Amino acid sequence: MVSDAPLYVLLDVFISAADGVVKLIKC
């Protein structure tokens, strides 16, 4: 598709990882 696709995938992975870290810290 577009050359920006990998960037969005990395962003999605980063956001998912950050969300997991936040949940771990809150627990």
C-alpha cells in the first residue's frame, strides 16, 4: 500500500506496549 504503512504499524505496537505498561504500573 502506502510507504507510511509500517509507521502506523509501529505506532500501533508502541501504543499497545505503552498501554500494557500503564496497566502493570496501575496494578
